Amino acid sequence: MALTNCRTMDAVFSAAFVLYLLITTGVRGDSLTVLQAPEFVSFQKGDWPVSGEKVPDLVALTMGFSVQEDLSWPGLQAAPLFQRPRANVLVVVRGVDELNLPQSVASYPLENPVPFTLDSVAETVHSLFAEDTPVVLQLAPSEERLYMLGKANAVFEDLPVTLQQIRARLSQDGSVLASLPLNSLNRNAEADLLFLSEVQVLHDITALLQRHKHLAKDHSPDIYSLELSGLEELKRVYGQDSQQYHDATAILASVLQKLGEDVYGLYGNSAVVEVVTVKTFEVPLTRKSRSILQTRVTDSTDPYNLAYKYNFQYAVVFNIVLWLMIILALAVIAISYNLWNMDPGYDSIIYRMTNQKIRMD
């Protein structure tokens, strides 16, 4: 009986140990992983979930910007007031069940994985640092969606963004095909080529940043947002248990790890690099952006005729206008009252001087 109990306990401990290894050696699907972060941006290790719709607010807080609603999330501690990261790189990977990123700062489960963009953060950076023209780059190669502001238009002018341009880049010298262990991946297959195209984009972005190192020395923070769906296509074509999917997952994990290290070193250890892994988004993404195919985005009409949401500065502007009107109204009343009760012979110096001159004449 004692021997049976010992075997049962050994089996339980073995299962617990295997489960611990699976949790600690990889990043499960639907998670937010911080690859790199400066010392003054303190991410606390824990299992606190973060909602997908709150990821832009989290990025804004790491950059030292204010948000409309308070983010009551214990994973991020308050940073110094006069220090902010020089850059933030957010990579969204779709179709991932497990991604091995051992060299990370912290990892958190992601709840409600709805599509999101960093448009609000980009607008804040552009409005606060318009004179310094910061770099703002948002790119989704598979959907051929591109959004650039500031110096990004000049720095990433030669960056291949359409699938046709990226595939042509793969056939040139210095492409990732010569350095990556493709293993079971086929460079002639459509799904494999899409994944390799996204890896090529990550490589070219790092190479262009290395060529323009002066960007990391200015005072304006830079924003990079990338969305990758090559793994999702490989999973759909070959299956989750296929060798192609496992090889691609290993390649992408190593490429993302190197991307984080290169960007972090380029910006003088003052950059935040996050990776968001989602199996699939719950709702399709609809956003207003400038497409690289120059497709026209039409505004959807509101059938309910609802009022637009006011800006978070509405209360400030309202108080300024209200109290200024009250002060002006009181000033007009006080001036009118004094003028009405003024004695011309005693209060008005103009009347007294002219009156004496008339008497002398």
C-alpha cells in the first residue's frame, strides 16, 4: 500500500514538473510578453491578465503619456517623471499557440483578444513632438497596410511593404533565405513564402535602423507597431502539429529575440519591446488608415445619429471658457455700476481740467 502511494505521489510530482516546464519555457497563446525594457520602466512578474483593448493604454503609460481612463493593473509600476523610453516596439503575432521566448522581462495572459492599433499613441507623439518629427511606423505586411509619420517616410522609404516587393527582396543578395535554417519550409510554397516575407521585413527594419543610428539620439520617442500573420496561414494550411509550423515558430522566436536585442541596444538601452501572441482575434479590425495600395476608406454612417465622444480635454476647456465668461460678466457689471454712479465734478479728471480752463477764459 505504501509502495502504491509512493508511485502515485511520484506521478503527481512528475506531472506537476512537466506542467511547470511547459509554462516557464514558452509563451502560451493570447499573451503579452515584454522582451526588453529599461530599468526605470518596472514590469512586475506575475499572472495579472491584461485586456486586449487596454494594450494601447499600456503602451502609452510605458512611454510616459497620460490616458483617458486609469489603468488599474499591478503589472506596471510608476516610472520617474522626467524619464521616458526613446522607443516602443510592439509586435503582434497571430496564430500562435506557443512561442518560446525565454529571455524576456515578464509575460502576462491576454484577455479579450480584440484587434487594436496604436493610433492614439501615435497621435499623442505626433502632437507633442511635432517639431522633432518622431518616427511612427505601423505595418502589416500580409494585409499590405502601412501608416508612417515623421521621419519614417524618409528612413523607411526603401522598405519593401507590398507582398510583391518583399518577394522580390527575398531573391536579392542579403536576404534571410541565405541565413535561416528553413528545414521543412519551402520557399516556393505560398504560405511559406508569406511567413518568410514577414521575417524579411523584420530583418530590413533592423538593418535600416542600424543605418540611421541618429534617430536614437533625438529627444522625440519613436513608435513601431508590426502585425504578423504568417504563422496563422501556416497553421491553416499545414496544421498546428505539422513540422512546417514548428520550424516556423522556432525561427520567428529567434528572430523576435534578436529584434528586441538590436532595438534595445540601438536606442541606448532605453526602448520597450513587447510581443503580443494571439491565436485569433475575436472580431475583425476596422480602422481608418492610409493604405499603401491607395484604397479609399469610406466613413461609415451612424444610423442612430449619436453624438461623438468628447475629448479627454473637454473638462479643461469647459472650465476655462466658463470662468472666463463669468469674470468678464462681473467686470462689465462693476464697470457699468461705477460709471453710472460717477460724479463728473469729483471723479472725472478730464471734466475738472476742462472746467477750470473754461472759467479762466
